Amino acid sequence: MNELIPTTLTSEAIKEKAKSLGADLVGIADGALMDQFPPDPENPRTPSHITEIDGARVIVLAKRISFATSRLAKWNDQHKFYGDELLISALEELALDLVLWLEDNGVPGLLVPYHHVDPLKFEKGKDTQATRPLSAEHAAVEAGLGTLGLNQQLITPQFGPRVILGLVMTSADIEPDTKMEEALCLGPECGRCLKACPADAVQPWDRDWVACDKYRSPFGFEFLSDYLTSILNEPDQANKIGMLRGMESSEIFQAMLRGSGIITGCRRCADVCPVGDDYEDLLKKWVDEIAEETPEKLKRLEKMVAAASLPEAYENQKRWIGDFKPGEQQ
């Protein structure tokens, strides 16, 4: 059971410190609520599943994505991968500095490796989201930073989905934030995320995570495990050596060097989302036209809009999507 530790620190003081360290957005989630409402009850990944000592509060940190990289149209542009990886590295350093500051003030802090993949939970061909220790997107909603969208990505009022998230857990007795009740997402009436997705992974208030993973983590754990398995299964020694010296090995080496293409990858859905204070002035003229749009995608959107009721996926995630009323979103 996560017990709160008395402290003279306040939620506002912690937020001010995090922002002084470089965070653009900061929210604090109630760990007990996250335990009570796991995103996937069949695979509950909640604070108490990480530790029963320091999960009473989850501090969610966010840094905005460079809008210059969002203007680059190719989903696999290496500048996008690299820029996002640098943001993740910066967030990890920021989170560590915050942890040490919390401990200097007498309360514990635990940095959660949000992008960690647990190979013991990994099952080929299944949702690799399930291997992550905690859903930062759901934590961010509980922390009042935004709501989930049509494809279950986090959307914030300030930057839309164009943020990178970090997590710090603590037992400090501080006031948590409350989540937003109204959906920020414009729903299938907008559907820009679906139109732009190169994997065609956007479902009605859901996502085909297996299809998405091939793009959002093109050189990730599944790619690496498949590649190494293919080498082991190759009977010819000369071919084995050739494979080890091939392009795939080069891509893995480059990816492991900086994480580009492993923990970063496609984010076209985020680039084109019209929600966020940054969109109109900084992005619209560059991303308004969606090259990936097809007649088939438009037909799927029309079917979603015409549906008589919201799907089961929405009902399952309504707590984090918020109250969505078709045709009434602005």
C-alpha cells in the first residue's frame, strides 16, 4: 500500500521547480486513482505494480516537440527521429534532477523508464504497449494535462499531441490534479490522424498497435529479435556473416547509438492534429494538406461518423477520452 509522507513541499512548488528545469507542462496524478482505474484491467500496469512504496503520486512531465520537425512530411525522416530522441534524453535528465531535488527536500522520487520494454512480457505480434511499465498517456490525463484522442494519443490544449512525456513517482503528500471532463479530440468528423497514418492503424477510438509499432518503432525490440533470429536460422556461414555486415545491422547500430528508430519513430498523427494553441500559427500552412489521404480512408471516416452509437473502444477508454458529443466539438 502506497502511504503518503508528510512534507512542506507543495504541488505548486514542485511544478515550478520542474518548469525551471525545462518542463513545458507538469501535472500530478493520484496514484490510488490510477490503481483503481487501470487502462487495461486484463493487464493492469499501475503505480502499485511498479512499487508499493513510492507510487502515491505520479508527476507527469512534458516537453513540446520542435514544430520545425513536424513540418517535415516524411514519417521516417531521421531529423525527426533524432530530435525526438534528444527530447527524451533531456526529459530523463530533467526527471533525474527533479528526483534529486525532491530527495534534498526530504521526500523520495522514483524515475519511471516510460519507454522500457520488458522482454519477459514481450509476445511477438502483440501490442508492445503492454510491455511498458506504466502508460504515460493515461497518467497525463489523470494529471490534468489533456485527454486521449481518436487513436488514443494524448492531446493537450497547448500543444495538441506534440509532446514527449516523462514520469516521476513519489510518496510526497501533495495535492494531485484532476482530469479534464470534456474531450479535446474533434473525433472522426476531423479524422486527420486517420488520413495521415502510413500504417492505416487508426481505429474508432482505438489503434491497431501491431501495425503502428512497425512505424513508431521501426528498429525496436521486435525488429531486433526478428533479425537476430533470422541470422541464427541461416544455415550458411557465409550468408550469416553477410547478414551481420548488412544494412539491417547498420540500422540497428545507428538506432542503438542514439535510440533513433527504437524509442522514436513515426508521429504523423501528432504532426497533423489541429488541436493545440501552436497549430494555427506554427503548423497549419505546412501540414494542412495530407498526402497520405486516400478514398478508402475517407470511406472509413464516413462510416465512423455515420455510426449510430460510439463503439465499445470509446466506452472502455471514456474516462481518459472525456465526454465526446459527435458534431458538437469545436
